[in-house]
Amino acid sequence: MAEFPNLKERNLYHKVIFTKDSLFIAQAPCWNFELNADKLLAKALELGFVSKIGDDQYLMNNNYEGKNNG
């Protein structure tokens, strides 16, 4: 088993798959609950935080470093 020198490098190999609902549960607090599940998903796709990989399946972008949410 390979050892990773830091958490960021290890996370590059860890896949996180969300559904629309699980994305909302995980990320709504970061947006102060200002966006409903549909709008939050649209924003996550727009910003490149997730990409669609299947029917209600969204892969988190491990290289996402955050962007202005304004």
C-alpha cells in the first residue's frame, strides 16, 4: 500500500460520489442554506465542484480549490 505524504495528495485518489440530495446535505451549510437542492447542484456543476457521471450521480472534483461564490 502506497503512503501519501499529505492529505491533499491522498485525496486525489479518493472518489466521492454525490446524489443531488447528498450534495445538498453536505454543502447547504456552506451556502447558508440560501440555495435549494436543484440550485445548489446547478452551482456545483457550474463551478466545477462536481461533474455528472450518471443518473443522479455526481463525482466530486478532488482538484477543486474553491472559487468566489458571488
